[in-house]
Amino acid sequence: MKIDHSASPARTNIESHLKEKRLFQPPREFAQEARIKNFAQYQRMYRESIKSPGKFWAREANELVWRKRWRKVVEWKPPFAKWFIGGQLNLSENCLDRHLTTHRRNKAAILWEGEPGERRTLTYQQLHREVCRFANVLKRNKIGKGDRVIIYMPTIPEVAIAMLACARIGAVHSVVFGGFSADSIRDRIADSGAIALITADGSYRRGGIVPLKKNVDDALSGGTSVKRVIVFQRAHTEIHMEEGRDVWWHRELEYVGGDCPPTPVDSEHPLYILYTSGSTGKPKGILHTTGGYLVGIYSTTKYVFDLRDEDIYWCTADVGWVTGHSYVVYGPLANGATTLMYEGAPNWPEPDRFWRIIEENRVNILYTAPTAIRAFIRWGDQWVKKHDLSSLRLLGTVGEPINPEAWMWYHKTIGGGRCPVVDTWWQTETGAIMITPLPGAIPTKPGSATLPFFGVDAAIVDARGKEVGPNVGGKLIIRRPWPSMLRNIYGDKERYKKQYWSEYPGNYLTGDGARRDQDGYFWIVGRIDDVLNVAGHRLGTSEIESALVSHARVAEAAVVGRPDELKGQGVVAFVTLKAGVEASNDLKGELREHVGRHIGAIAKPDEVRFAEALPKTRSGKIMRRLLKEIASGAKVTGDTTTLEDFSVLAKLAQSDE
Ligand code: PRX
């Protein structure tokens, strides 16, 4: 929905009704050991980062390896920023080589578990060798600096090896999520002009095999810019190998040595393109470059997860998303951490797979998504209780607003009440975490991403661009550049300018609605496009959803608007119930009243529909666009290519029968 600029600002602000009173102080023992130990220290560093960004970021960058020092930290010619100008470095050198002269040489870099149960450990030294060898394979196949390479692989160590090998020689990778179809691959090849593609024969998912190579063959049929396909043997299935185009990863390794010095690249040299679907139009190729991105993910990983050398850190994201890039691969490795990777589904073979992995590996830090947390709640606590999760010391979430009740469950049931929870707000475009608690320093409130990270100048503005006061909703913008920001939409400067910088010139438009409370804490209410207008009141869907999820019988809820003659928009709630709960009309009435009590009569759903599951994108976000069509009785016509489970749609259409 577009905001009507002619209306008075008061009418265009997003109203916020959900008031969360719970406050959690950082546990004392955690704070004592943490890098940032108290609120005053956070404030001091934050102020410095805003007042003297050059000084602040130079200090962070100095902890990394530069082949040539930068002349200037930042140059801002809106809307284009450059960071660490004149500097030269190599990302894989920073993630690997720099640890080899320290005690980390023999430390586990990657702990991996396959869905069928195999395990592998790669030390920093071993990972370095594998990356060097594979980088030599790339060179052997005539892939060089600046060339674009598509990576379409399962979550196996080789996906990290492929990414790091590209970075080592200055090639630009574009990882395509392994759940995407042939069409998605073809679009991304066409947009990026990739000359090579790295894949596997297949990948395991819920006991079945996803035919990755077959999808690649379909994508390449009819001709593309891809000249070479390198295939890793993972599932050992029968596949077609195209003579002259396709080669086996393991065979290629036989021809190369283990010596491959990192190619120094300019700080602004492109590192990767990652496609993200906007709410409309074709996917955008978000372009990230090398120096600023590295500094951003290095320092956010260090401070937000407060990594210690002995930690086992697990971010459950797929490498196909930005979270996988920044916080499975590059951020942890740049910090010399042990990063755990798991190939498969959280409920395979049973819904306790995650808890088993945590128990068996003694995981200390868990970073996952609200959508997963809500699924765990739905599956029931008995799966959690079977396992010893006492190794955990810090929990994180990302990807969507987390409903306060889901936050509380995560904190209590998974964290045993002792682990700080960092609710991290950021985007593919921001490259790194932007609004987040620092676990030893910032008290948390369930449902709030709390305060901006160092150097992040975030604000909430009305339709005219004026900053709004406490507890008034508006649009979330960022008022100055930050090191890991996107540099462009690949090949489309005009779209980059229009999409992110035109509404409030010189300011980055996030597309999210939010409010700040009286303590300055940020509460993200979701995408602006999802805001409802009910009888002249602009309501964020996430607040109504959180009210529903706070009911003891509800597992998950998605709220959308449908045209309503009287009110402008009516509120329709799709609700999934916890395992074992009976759906009934009485319960529908109870849920309406529950929302009325929590938020106010204005937000009471006009209709509650029970659903077995909600339609989600592959990254776990609820597809409200589809629900809107269903709620208004229309046939679903929109693009459903990113929908995770098609059967959900058919069931939803019948959800009220
Ligand atoms: O709407 C916000 C939501 O996810 C969007 C970014 O999605 P994507 O580019 O796929 O990146 C996801 C991983 C960083 C944001 O515009 N979002 C992400 N994290 C949060 C969030 N909403 C609320 N709270 C969060 N912690």
C-alpha cells in the first residue's frame, strides 16, 4: 500500500498499540566476560562511531589484513559510497591465511553434519588447502578476476570452499538457493552474465534427493553465457554430464596443486551478487564489494555474537541467503571461529534434529529465524526436553519480526532463561546486522531489535521525511552510508537510485515500518507494503499477529487486509494451532476477543481462518501477497515460484470449509 502524501501526517502514521513491558538485563556473568560490558560503553562507542566514523572504522579495519592501506575511509557522493578507498586486500586471505600463523591453525573452522548423518570437520589449515586447490581448479577452467560464477549447491563444506575460492581469485560469486527452480537459475545467469556454474549432482532434503544437476541442465538448455559447469559428487545419483561443458569437481582436483596465493583486489572490487525478490518486479541483484563488506561482517560478528575462541557457533541459515553469506561463512571465518553447518531439514528424521545437533556438538551460540522458532513451538516442547541444551550461552534471531511470545519461548525453553537473545534486524541490502542488542550491554525487550549497531544512523520518519516522536510509527530509514551497504543493483543504477534513495534523497529507504519507544528502542512492524488501513487507522500486521500468537493455543498467525466497503480494509487472520488443539467456532470468537483485549477493538479480525500451514517463501517469510488474494476470494494469480510448499495453497483455499 502506498502512503497518501496528501493526507495529514497524523493520519499517515502507522499506529502502534502493542505495548511490551518485559525487560531483560544482560546476565552479570555474561556481561563481565563480554567485549562490550555495559550500556555506557555501548553509548560511548556508538557516539564515537557517529561523530568520527573514519576513526571508528579504521580501527576495526586495522584488525584485518590489507595488502595496501586505504587512503581514505569513506567517500559519500549520494547515493554512491566507497569505503577504504585505495586499499587492497583479499577476503579469503582474511578468512583463512591470517589464522594459519596463530594457534587457530589446527582449530576446527567448519563442523558439518549431512542430513543422512555423516560428519566432517575441516580445520583452518585443511580448509585453506581445499580452497587453494579449488581456486586452482577455477583458474584451470579459465575463470578469473571479475568473472561471475553461479553457485547452486547444498549446504556442504564445498559451498563455502567454492565461495572462498572465488574470492581468492577475485571472481564474483552469485549463490542461488538450492531450493530454487531451473527458471530462477536461468534468470540469474542472464542478469549476471555468469560464465561458469558450480553445482552438485543432488542434495538431501527430508530424506529425498533434490536433483540439482537436472535443474541446472534445464536452466542451461537453449543456451546461456555459462561455458563451464563444475559438479561436486554429493548424492551419487545418475546424472547427465555434457561433453565439453561439464566437469567433475573431484577429477579436476587431480590436475592441480595446493599452492594458490590470494589475488589482492581493490577494496571496492565486487565480491558477490545476491538476488533478492522485491515485492514486485524481477529479482534484484544486490551487489556487495570487498573491503567495506568484510569490515562490516567482521565487526558485527565479533560484537553481536560476542564470539570467543572456544565457542561453537551455529547459524542455521542456508548459504543461499545473505545470512548464510555473512554469518555462516564470511563473518565467523574472518573471526577465526568454529562455524557449524547442517545440510538438512529441522524435522528430519524427527522434530528434535536441531536439539540433537546442539547437544552432540555442545553448541554455544545459536542463530536462527522466527519462522523456525514458531515451528518448534508448534511441534511441542517434548522434542526439546529430550536434549541437554546447557552448552548454549547466546541465542539470536533474524529474518522477520519475532512475536514476543515466541521470543519468550526461545528465551525460556531453549535458552533455559540464562541466555541473552539478540533479535537482529538487517537486510540483504545492508550486508550486515544494523539494529541489534549487544548481549553484554543492551537490556532486551521481547519483540524489539533494540538499538542501532555502531555507525548506523537509523531513524523513523513520516511521509514528509520528518522524524517522528516516541511510539509513533513511520518508515525506517538510514541517514548515512555504512561499510557493508549494497553498492548497486547489479547493472541497474537507475533502479538502485529509485528503489532506495529517491523517496528521501540522501537517505536509505529500508521499506520497513517501525516505531521507537520512549527508550529509543526500535520495534519493526514489517514491510510498509503489509500495513493495513482499517477505518483510517494504519496498523502493522505484525502487532496483530503477535497478539494472536500470545494466545496459548496459537502456533502461528498471518494477518492481511481485504477490501471492505465500510472500513477501507477488513482484517483477516490465518491461524495455525498448536499440535493437538481442536479448531472450533468458539475458538475463533475467543481469538477475536483476545486481539481486542491486547490491542483494541479496531484490530479485531473480521474473520479468523484456521490453516494447517501458512504459505512461505523458501527463506521462511510468510507470503502475505498470496494470503491477500485468498482472503479477498480471488484466485491466486501472482508469482508463486518462491513458495516453499505448493500443497499449502490448495489447503488454504479450503481453510474455511
Ligand atoms: O522486513 C525486514 C525483515 O526482513 C527483511 C529483509 O529480508 P532479507 O533481505 O531477506 O534479509 C533477511 C536476513 C537479514 C527486512 O526488511 N527482517 C529481518 N530481520 C528482522 C526483520 N524484521 C523484524 N525484525 C528482524 N530482526
